[in-house]
Amino acid sequence: MSTLTLQQLTVGPLQENCWLIADPVSGKAVLVDPGDEADHLLAAVDASGCTLDAIWLTHAHFDHVGGVAGIIAQRPVPIWVHPADAFFYANAASNAARWGVVIDDPPPADHDLAEGDRVRLGDYQFDVWHLPGHAPGHVAFIGHGLCFSGDVLFAGSIGRTDLPLCDPTAMHQSLMRMATLGVETRVFPGHGVATTVGRELASNPFLRGAARPLGA
């Protein structure tokens, strides 16, 4: 039985979900998409009783990376991101400013993510799926019946496909791939509430294929 504990930490003006994954057995934790409020996120890590081991990024839109600089200033841990999102990562602060949001640019990433990679937390491993569409370097972390989906799949909806470097056709293909996951797979998205693949197959028109992303 899994000993992992999960915590949804909704941060920033865009109400982005950072997911804290902690493994009490190894005493290690990771933050998936620390989008803002670094002190709040680190307090949650400390309350878990685990030590922060890494930052995993599903993609590099500013609302998903806005807390990285503040975290690294206090806890220098490795940062993982897909290189196809290098433009967003390097320009996070200027992109945020266009939305009236102030963040610090994140420091350089330590590791590139790629399709087929596995990232580790203690004895647990998560597969990296490259799922472009919302962003060119978008990935999901999948394993142990869990899927950290970023801004690909939401409860009842999907991520936007009308932003710079979005690709609606790629988004449709990514969603169809997500539809192959087991129906009991729990989905932890970048915005909104958690859901399951089965629930979305039954009710989400985008995952069912009845609707396509804008422009697809």
C-alpha cells in the first residue's frame, strides 16, 4: 500500500494548484508546480515532516513557476522541466508582468525532462509523459494510480489552447492519450479540483472526443 501523502496548495492570483507529494518512509517530498507563495509552500513541506527533495514542473507558464525562485533561495533543490518550455521558463517574470503579476524569474533548471523518463521520490517512480498542446514542453507525472496533469486535463474541462505557442491539434492528441489511462487513475490538475479519468471519460466532452480544443 502506498505511503505517499498528497496536499493541494492553491496559490497566487490565478489560483494555481501546487501539489505536495510526501513520502514519510524516505522522509522526502517534492513540489509539483510551485506557482507562488514560496513561504506558504515551504511551511507545508515542513509540516509534512519531510525534507524537500526536488521541484517537478509540468510546464513553465508563469503561474506554475512563480514560487520557484523563493523556494530555491531557501532550499536549493534540483528543478526539473522540459526543455521545449525554455522560452516560458526564461521569460517567466516578463510574461507575468503582462498579466499584472509580479514574480521573480526562476533560477536555471538542473534537469531536462523527456518522454519516457522516470522521476523518483524515495522508492516511488513516476513516468514522464510529454503532453504538448497547452505548452510545447508540457508533461504529466504518472504512477501508482496518480496523474499530475498540469494544465492538460481539468475536472470538466481542459487547459487553454489560445495562448502563445499553444497547439490545439497536439492538445487533442494529448487528451486522447490521457484517455487510455485506467479509469480509477486519480487526476491532480493545475487548477480546480481533483478528479478521476473515469469521471472525465463519462462527463468531460473533450476527453470523450465529443469536443475538440479551439482550432483543432
